[in-house]
Amino acid sequence: MKKELILFVAMCLVTVGASSAFAATLTQLGAHPFSQEFTTEKGMRTMINNNNADLQTGFAKAGNSDLFKAFIAQFPTAKVESIQVAPGERLDWMLFRTNGTGPVKVVNDVTWGGNAAFDAFRFFIDKDGQRYEFIVPGVCGNLSLRNVSMIPVKPAVVPEPVAVTPEPVPMIVEERRGGPVVDVGLAHQFDPASYVFARAGYEFPLTDNLTAMGLIGGFIRFDGDDGGDAFVADALLNYYVTEKMFIGGGVGFWSGNDGNVDLIINTGYLVYENPDVMKISIFVEGRCEADNLVSSKASRLGAGLRFQF
């Protein structure tokens, strides 16, 4: 029996004890190290990362082969702390190599019997509701399972209800903003003539309900025998009766018929809106020469779509 004890005593220490099948009392560290000595957490992590295959073998020999997968998965993020293991403390098992070489071995039910506490690194691995506490002495790198316990359950903290008086929610009115405007549509002159027209410009907010608009564009005649194509420059004031409906009027320059000034009235209604992107309104517009309001030749009625960006 004495020969058997000497053969299996190990871990990073000289032991007086028994083989892996029996309890062992360890009194000195470093005689049978698993790896070279290290003094930092980084050194311990490097040692474990470099010995995955031997560690897996050691877990199997210790009867914890099913724990190794969780060990490898959780170890990279496990919190590591420095502790001291006092004389008389017990370990479930410890991995070692005989004289620091050869295959990995395991000794079970280990008691530290030295005269003083030794320094070690500690971390935890959780599996199936249980928490496994591992230690690694830096002097020898002998990974050891120190203890197995249930994962502590944190008690649920239910705050006492606090009566809260809701504050009134202020009504938010979106400020009307200006932006580019494009008009396209059809117009009919009563003389007769028919036009397709397009204008582009910019809308400027004056108040929450009133905007000014400047537009330039052209009317192209496609039917009729009176009047011709014309360039236009229009200035309009529009009043928003509601968020969607507007009415307004203004003046415009019509380059056809030797050029003249038109009076313009229009009304429209918002039919589509993609906030902060585009609005589309349908509008109707009438325009006639300012100095010949009753002339059918000078009167034009149009309708179209207004795109506001």
C-alpha cells in the first residue's frame, strides 16, 4: 500500500496519501505540477487554453466528462479571483502529472495538510442548476474541483406600488414647414385652347395657416386655335382652412399674347402624405388677364396635382 501511495500522490505538491481511488493529504506544492508556474490570471488562462485535450482527459478520469463542454464554453468569460486555500481544506479532485511530465492523472478527495495557506486562482462554472468551484494554484497549474453547490437563486424584489398622478400630455401641433413645390396639370382656355402645364418653386410659411409660394414654369398648348405656348411666373398666397384644405390667390405673368399680368385664384385638398418626405394635393386654379376680367379669351381654368417636398 505504501508503494501505491507514493506512485499516485501528486498534483503540484509532495503528498503523503493515497492513489486516485482513495483520499490523499497534501503537504507541499510543486512536486508533480500539471504545467509550468505562472503568477497572473493571463498566465492561467493561457495554460488552460493550451491544454484543452489533456484537461478533457482529466475530466473524464475524474468522472466529470459531461462537465467539460460547459467548462470550455464558460471559462473564457468566467470571473477569476485570487484566494488562499487554508490548511485542512478539502478538494473533490485535482489533476497532475507525475514529476510534471507524462499523461494527466487525477487524485480524488484531497486535503491540504501544509503548514500555511497557499495562493490560487478561483472561478465558477454552472451546469444543470449546479455551480462548480474550480481552483488553480499558480505554482503548479494543477486544476482542482474544490466544491459543488446549487446555483443561488436571487429572491425576486417586488417594489411597492407608488401612486403616480399622470401629468397632462401637451397637445403637439406640428409647425408648418416650407419646401420645394412642383405643379403638373391641364388647363382650358375658353376661346378655346387646351394646355398641359408644369411649374416648380418654393413654399414659404408665413404663419401657422398662411404660406407664400413662388412658381415658374410653362403652359404648352395641345389643342385649340387661339393663344400659344407661354412661360409663367406666379406668386400665390394660400390659407389653410384645415390641415388638408387650402384656398388662395395671387398674380402671375403670362408671356403669351405679347405678355400680360394674370389674376389667379386656387383651392386644393391634401390627398396623400408621407411625413418629412412628400405631400400630394389635388388643386383647381382659375386665371384671367388683370385688365380684361370679362374676356373669355383671357380666362383659363385648370386642375392638377401639387407635390410638396
